[in-house]
Amino acid sequence: MSAYVMLKALDRMDEIKGAITNQAGFYSVTVEKGKYAVVVSVLGYKEWRDTLYLQKNITLNIDIELAPIQVDEVVVSGQRNDKNVSSVEVGKMEMTIENIKAMPALFGEADVLKAIQLLPGVQSGGEGNSGFYVRGGGADQNLLLLDEATVYNASHLFGFFSVFNAQAVKDIELYKSGIPAQYGGRLSSILDVHQKEGNMKKYEVDGGIGVIFSRITVQGPIKKNKASFIVSGRRTYADWIIQPFLKKESPMKGMKFYFYDLNAKINWIVNDKHRLYLGGYYGKDVYGFKSSNGKMNAQMNWGNAAASFRWNYIINSQLFLNTSATFSNYDFGTSIGMDVYGFSLKSGVMDAGLKTELTYMPAIPHTFRFGVDYIFHRFNPNTYNIDAGESNSFSMPKSTAYYAHELSIYVNDEFDITKWLKVNLGLRYSHFEHIGAFIRYLLDESGIPEDSIVYKPGQIIQQYNRLEPRISARFGITKNFSIKTAFTMNAQHLHQVSMASISLPTDVWMPSTDLMKPQQGFQYSLGFFYNFNKNMFETYIDLYYKDMKNLVEYRDGIDLSAVKVNPDQLYIFGNGYSYGAEFYFKKAIGKVTGFIGYTLAFTVRDFPDLNNGKQFYAKYDRRHDVSVNISYEIIRHKLSVAAVWVFSSGNTMTIPTGLYFYGGTMITEYSDRNAYRMPPYHRLDLSLDWTIVKKKKFETGLNFSVYNVYNRQNPFFIYIDTEVTMNPDSYLPSITMQGKQMSLFPILPSITWNFKF
């Protein structure tokens, strides 16, 4: 999260200048000689003030201290109070970890992804769903970054928790539209998450013990004011707790269902010009069960690994260089054993990247960026292994891996044309190559392989080049009211297709190939932003339209067991569009704070080879989405309560509408694609945060939370139960079809003991 630096001339009372730092804290302010009052503010930190006599160029490094959010007349802010009105960003949302921690959460754990899903335009995938959806885009159209490294699956326990540990996260930025040119590769949104860098002055231990998992964070100086570290870990143990209480014949006996993860980071100030960061993340999920007789067992596991190394170089007072090397790996595996037979499946994706960006701040307010970003991709589609016993063993050929190069070059310029007109201009060039080694199977008209083409390692198979212009503008009507507009063109070279109605860890990532073209998105946005009552209340209305090309779905009636077929030969392609309006009302100051968000949205797909060529609503199309988040501080810094209520229209679904017999075989007729909806989803969560002891060197407290307070049975999925009986009089079958709903979470109270010293 950026800091806001303001200089007010004390000998020229009408002169006020300010600058916003970049993520590394670099800023540049150009003023005349004189005496200035300096104010630095960062959301969640104590405000820094001083008086300076400026006679020459100086370098000013400022240490700011963490502070609780103020809820009375003085508000610590990481931005100008009117930034939502004055800035050029039309679709950018920022959330602080402090605010996220104050929200009620499942089993008392603050969750970054659950928090951003309360924002207008961001839709939850639902309970048990690892994805989220932004303005009609798919789950794969969101780029998730952790210290600039890509995170391909952000879920723990099938979406119940996210991989972003709130104890280790410093700040979060979400771009829904008006995406700057330094970001690319996805059509819908950018979620940029930065890890904490460790306390350089003192050691801290922060942790919590809850009903199903515990967490601990340790940070402190390696060398005071020179280098620091932070390590944070979490582990669930619900399966350990319940096992002793289960009967031997229970289907849950021996079940595994847990996750663990670890965040770590080192921060080293080499000198006034150079700074180094080394950070990493590793997390794993395991879900397994076995039959009561021990003859059948199954296990699924998936995990992420991410690492980043960054070098910050202050070239001079106006030039800043950031160079990053990143690594990311996501893998999924499952194995099933029955007697002497065994089956296993593996898939994954690995990235290695290098990025460098030069920031130039010639004047206030003017920020120019130029950067180059390269990523090497390796994709491993599903690879199957079958063990049929010693007497009848055989192996299946491994799926062909996919390799690709992705290169981007971008420029971005943000400046004021006049006092009332601010613009952000960006241009991004993306180049993508699918390369060998690779085997392309050639199919006949019946889809049967008849030949193949073998590509050597490094041989170029297909290239794609795209220019992606972006422009945003802010028209300042009054001090408290502005109109913002943005146009963004994005290209996405990576694809993820789901067989199920929800996003799961099993969903496979694929690159663009000679058969699968990059997705393209064109988004138009128009927003009206208004603050009132001295910026105590923030409001906006944002209208959007998004046009999407080259979207991907599985073919109807595909045969996933076909091994002599490339995975991209199972797909079909089409287009889509979405449009809607977002409404947001926020109270930022006072004992009672919070926001209300509402989204009216339409999401349509158009695939010539699906639904008889007719347009249909996407599976994540929801007409209405409402979220209410309220926090009340009863006793300042001691006792607070919070409530979250959400409502959304039901997901779309395709259902059977009839049955008939043909040639002695029962045939099922289905509705048009996604022609029906599940019941609406709504839920109320409550929490109480009580700080029992708060001293200089020790702090402890309890968090009480209740998830799904009124025990709403929200639909996870709906299935059709069909019963066929024979009529003894007519000898004709009687068929009864009944829809049945599967729900996941009832009311769930929890308590967590938190401590810090």
C-alpha cells in the first residue's frame, strides 16, 4: 500500500504539494526553497509530522510506526481522505489487513479472498468453491500476485480458506477496471498482495489458537534498522481432533482433511540507494479417506510454492529501478487404491520469471513507468498411471507437456493536464510463444488420431503478438465530486476450463496453442464518485461493459479417457459479454464504520457449438449481489463487534426436463444450457473481538464468531433423484424425478485465543 507525502509551504500559505509513494516506498517531490510542514500518512500507521528548511536536494527516509485504526475525529489514513474522488483509478479498491481482521470469518480466521468478495463487482464462487468472479469474467481471468509471483490456486480446503495468511500480508490492491499497463495477462482483475517485511526495531510474536487450526508469526531485526525477517505459519487439525470420537464403522474414520502453509521474508537495506527482499510461500492441502474394511483408499493433495527476489535501486531523486526474479509452482495429484488395483493422476504448472521496471517522477503530479516482463511456463496436463496388479499390469502414455515463453513490454504515464483533468495512459505489448518439445496428434473427421507431428525442444509452434492500450481519466467537477472513465484492452494467453459447475483444484491450466487462441477483453467503465460530510461518507456508482473473445469450454459429450488426443482438442471456443452497475456506500469515520455494496449484473456467453448456437447465461451469472459490512467499537481498542450479511441470486444450472424410452434405453432430455437457477444465497456472520490484556510488551484476547447465524441451508449443488418403478397393470414404467439440494455449512460458532508479545 502506498503512503501519501504532503508538503505545505509555511512562508507561502497557498502552496501545498503532495506525492504518493510506490510499493517500495520511493517518492519524489519538487518544491522551491523554503520552510515546509511535512506530513506522511499510511493506512494503519501513526501519522508522521515534521518541519523542514529546504535549501538543497535532500534524501529523507522516514520510519513510521504501526498504530490501530482511529475511529474518532482523527483518522490515520494511508491516502488523502478524498483519494477516491481525486485519483484517476476508476476500478481500484484497497483493503487494509486491520479492516479484514475485524470482519467475521469462518472459524475466526480473517480471510483476504472472503473480504474482497464483499466488494461490488466481485462475486463469491460459493461455499466449497476455490474461485471468485469479477464483472462477468471466469475464475481463471483473475491474476493473483504474491510479492509479484503468480498464485495459480488460492484456496485451502476447497475454498473454505485462502492461501493468503492475514498475519503475513501487508496490503492488498484489487483492480477491476482501468488496469495500469504494468499489469497484464488476465481479462478481469488483478489482485496484488504484498507480504509484510518484518519489524526492524524489535522482535514480535503474534499467534492464535482456534477450534480447528492454529497460527503463529515471528518477526524482528536481523540487524537493527538494517535487516529484518518475518516467518508465519498455519496448520489445521480438525481431523486429529474428531478421530478419537468416531466409531470404527464411521465413513469418516481415518479421514485426512487438513492444510498447512508457511510464509517467510527477509528485508535488507544495503545502503541509501539499494535494498533487497527475499520472500517465499509454501502451502499444501491433503484430503483422504478409506473404507471401513480397508480395501479402498483415496487421497487428493494440491499445493502452491512461490518465491520472489527483488532489488530496489534509487538511481537519483527522480529515478527508481525495481528488478524482480520470481518462481511459482502449482501441482495437483490424486490416487485411488482398491485391493491390488491403483490409479493416480497428476497435473500442474510452473513459472520462472524476470521483471525490471523504471519509474520516473519528473514533477508533481507526474509518474512515468517503463518495464519489461518475461515468464517461462511449463504446463503438465493430467498424467495418468494405472496399476492393475502383477498379473495384468499396464501403463498409459504420459500426457505431452506444454512449454511457452511470455514477454511483455509496457509504458505507463500518469499526469495532470489541468487541475480538474487527470489522465493515465498506458500501452502494453505482449508476445507469446508455444514451443517444443511437443507432439501434436492429427485427428480424422471422427476424432480418431491418424498421424502426429513431433516438435523438437525449443522449436516454435505458434506465436501471438498483441497491443493492449489502456486509458483512464478523472474529471474533477467539485472538490468532493468527480467523474471517471476508463477503457482497457487485455490479452490472456493462459486458460483454465472446468468440467464442474464450480471451480476446483482439479481444473487444468493450458497455454495458448495453434488450436487455442489467446482470450481478448475490451472493458469500458464510467464512474461517479462523491464524498460528503468532510469525507466521512464515500459513495460511488460505476457502470461497466465488457466484451470477451476466444473464451473456452469443454465440448459436450467428450471422452476424457482418450489418451491419444491433445487436451486442447477437447475444447470449443466462443465469445461473451457482461454489463452491469455497481453501487457503494462507505462510512469511514466514527465508532460505527463499514460499507454497503450492491451489484446489478448480466453475463452472457455465445458459443456456436453449445446450446444449439443460442446465447446463454454463464454459470456464474448473478442478477443481484448485496453485501453489508458493519463494525462497532464499543470500548476503544478493547471491545468491538462486527457483522456481515450477504445476499446473491442463485447460480445458473442445466436440469433434466424429461425422460423417454427409445429402443429399450432410457433417454434424458435437458433444458437449454443454464436456463434455471438455484435458490438465492444469503448468510449472516457475527463476531466479537475482546482484548483482555493490552500492555506494552504483551497483548492477549479472544475472538468469538458465529458463521451462518440463522442456519441458512444454502445450496452447494442440486442433483436430480430419478426413481423408476414398473406399473403391474400396464407393464409401463412410472418415472419420478425430484430435485434435491446439497448444503455444506450449518451454523458454526467458534472461539480463537489470540496473543502477541
